[in-house]
Amino acid sequence: MADRVAMIKSRLEQALSPTRIDITDDSAMHAGHAGAAGGGGHFSVTIVSDRFSGKSMIERHRAIYLAVHDMMPAEIHALSIKALTPDEI
């Protein structure tokens, strides 16, 4: 799963140039879940980027999903997102 975290981080860094990014693999908490059985992991992302300025929460989430869309659902089953601007931290 560490490789998945690195892949997610790399894609988000390329797409959104964050000033801060924290990714947690929460897959162990979802063992036995149908999505976990399919191989996709559960991850939490906290990301801070200037590119979120003036964007709604939906627009922020769309930008994140766009960066990792091809990893879903095989690599990522669930993604919990906290997307902020530097002014919001």
C-alpha cells in the first residue's frame, strides 16, 4: 500500500502543487469490506493548495478525483478528502 500512497501523492503534487499534503492508508480499518476484497484501498487525504482559492468544495474534490481517476476503483476504493487553501489552515 505504500506504493499506492506514493502514487497518489505524486499525482496530487503534479496536478495541484500543494503546500502541504498528508495521505493516510486507512485500509486496515476496512478489512472485510466489499471494496477491500476487490483490492482497492481506503485513503484519507489532507491537501492545502493555492489552486483551491475561489473554488467550491465540489470543485476541489473534482480536481483531486481528476488527478487519480485512473486509479479508481482498482487501486483506490474510497478517498476521504480535506481540501483547503493556505488561508483556511
